[in-house]
Amino acid sequence: MKILYHILLIFLIGFFSSTFLFVLSPIDYDDSIVIDEPEEKPELTLSLEGENNLENPTNIVIKHTTNKQMSLTNLPSNIFTTIIYKGEEIISSDTFNLSETTITINDNDIIIDIDNDLTTTLNISQEKLNLKDGSYKIVLTSNLISNTENNSIDINVKYDSGFVYYEATNDNKLGLMGLTIYYPDIEKKAIIPVTRFITKELSLNKQVLNELQQTPKDRSLIKVVDDVNYCIYKDSYVYIDIPASNENYNSATDGPLVFSTITKAFYQMDKYLSLDYIRYTVDKARIDEYFGGIKIGSDIERKVIPKIYLGYKLDDRMYLTDIDLTDIDLNTDIQTISNKILEYYTTNVPNNYYSPFVQGLEIKNTTLNGDNLILNFNDTLLTTFEDDQNKKKFLVDSLIYTFTSLNNVKSISIQADGKPVENFIDEKDITGILTAPWFINPENI
């Protein structure tokens, strides 16, 4: 019992002595276990008023917002740096003075807080940015924010200033001869067909060459063909001899343009004469390569290649121009081929070209009836263009030329939800069978 008594006594003494020391200790244990939260730092972020998918925008409003009061001093002359993309290509990476908001830049602070933002109005109109019609991504990066995770805003824009389109025709203008001639645009980015109505004064092959050497009426187009040594047509052949003295004919820039404009223009002779081959010589000699690297050692055979006809806008006029579709398997069924062409119309349009298709317009199915291809659209066709006759004519001509470029298609019919489309183009009936007109992009309007 004594042992238990002493053990209990020692325990009680230890317990009360430790508690007594804790209570009377000069250390404030309550304060020692409190951890202060770090002070919140002011941070700038960007916000855009409204949507970031815009069509034909003018001004947009961007705000610098903050979570806590802060002062901004010595603002840069350009608050935003602008980069403009068309697809994956950077069109411009300059710093534009887009701001429509007047901000006094001096030594005084600009105070912003949760309730008072720094608001900037920016002009991203087509005229201000000097952009052509088309779809772009504009990336606006703030020069006030260093954190790359929140210092920029992406805006997707589409500019459409409208256009004039002169539809293809079979009317040969009071009995004149229609010759389709090809010219590069002034920037040498495309080759455009135009039909010129003339009084025939020379043999057909020499007349074609003569027209290629004339300056086009549209000053947005240029001629690249000058003198040749001779041009002869015989037995479905055209023989063209090029002077080596003209260095432009073999330059890397102009050579391919010269070759394409001559070749394409002479292929159009088949409206009047049979043409199967073009033979090029240089000062009467057969040469393996010329025109900036194009192989001409063998005769150039005229082949039937599927094409897509897209738009190319020069000033306010829209031209149809053709692009070869070399990756289409013509051994597949017509629906597969049509779907492939539709991909080009909707997703594979090259830069600076225009598709007549708009968002929501689809070809539901195609049917080949003999050599007539029936294109059955969804009902978006009936409403999407409203009363824009230029866009309607552009669409119809593009469809006709594109699908009749297929070897087994001679004509098309256009339907919407399985029914013929009535009253689509003023004073023109498209409810029946449509064949490709002879004369594309008439020059003499």
C-alpha cells in the first residue's frame, strides 16, 4: 500500500506542478498558434465586353480590371500589341494605334480598383486594319500585364464588304467572238480568267496570243506575255516558240505565270477547235525545263482534271477562278467525290480566295442521273443569302463549273430538301438542268 501511495503522490505533484507552470507562464500561447494570412497583392486582368466572335466589327471595349486598388504610372503610348492571323499565317505583328480612348500619359497616377476599371475602346474595323475580306484571329496583348497567362485576348472576326459579281453567260455580245484569256492579279497571287468579246481578225491561235499581249481592262490584273517567236496550230497541236532573250519568261517569279496564262488560254480554244497538246520550244530548241523550272521537254497534254471554282476579289469585283483538285480519287462513287469537293468549299479554302458557301449551308446528298448531277441542299439555301443577287449568282456559277469539271458530269440540278429551287435568282430559272456557260467572267460589262 505504501508503494501505491507514493506513486499516486508523485503523480499528483507532477500534474499540478506542470499545470501551474503552464498557466503562469509569461508566454502567450494563444498568440503563438495564430498564422496570419498573406496580404493579397493587386493583380491586373483583361476582360472583353461582349462576344469574341464578330462580323464586320468597328469598335470593341477592353477593360483592365483589378482585385485591389492600385495605381498605374507612365502608361506606354500603345497599351496593346496586336498580332493578326489568317489561318496559321501571321498577317501583321505590328503595334497599331487602335485606341479610340484618350488617356493622358504623364507623371500622375491612374488609380483603378474593383469598381473603377481602366477601359479602352479599340477600333478593329476593316478599314483601320487595312484587311481584305475574310476571317481572321486578332490577338490583343496588354503591355501593362507581364503575366502571360492573362495578358491577352483572342478575337475572331469576319470581314465581308460585299462584292459585284457578273455571272457567266452564253451571250456572245452581238455576234462577237468570246475568248477566255488568263491574267495574274497585280500581286501575282492568282491567275484569273476573263472573257473578252472581240472581232476576229487573225487565225484563232494568233488571236489568242494577241489578246494575251493586250493590257486587261481591269487595272487589278496585269499582262505577263510579250513577244513570242511564233505560234502555230496544226492537227490538234499548238506550237509556241519562246525567245530566250526575254529573261522574265524564265524567272522564278514570272516564268510560272507566263506558262500558266498561255497554257490555260490556249486550252480554252477547244470551244472552237480541237486541241490536245501544246509544244513549247525556246529559240526553236527542245529544252527540258523552262519558265522558272517547269518541265517542257515533253508535249503538254490537255487533261481533264477536276477543278473547284472559287472566288477571287479584286477591288469590289468577284471573279471565279479555277484550282485543280489533284487528290480526288475519281474511281470512288459520286457521293464520296462530292463530299471531298464540299470539304474544299467549307474547310480547305486557300488564303485570299472566297467560297460561295456560308455557315450552315450543306449538300445533303448527290445523285447522278445519267450525266446530270442532282445536288440536294438543306433548306438553308432558301434563306441564307436573303436578297443578295451577287452572292446567289456566284454560288450557282461556282457549282456548275466545279461539278461539270468531273469527267462524267455534263450538267447539274439544284434542289433544297428534294425540291427544285424557284425564284432564287431574279429573271433566271434554275429549276431545270444547268450546263456550264461558255463565257466566264465577261470583261466587257
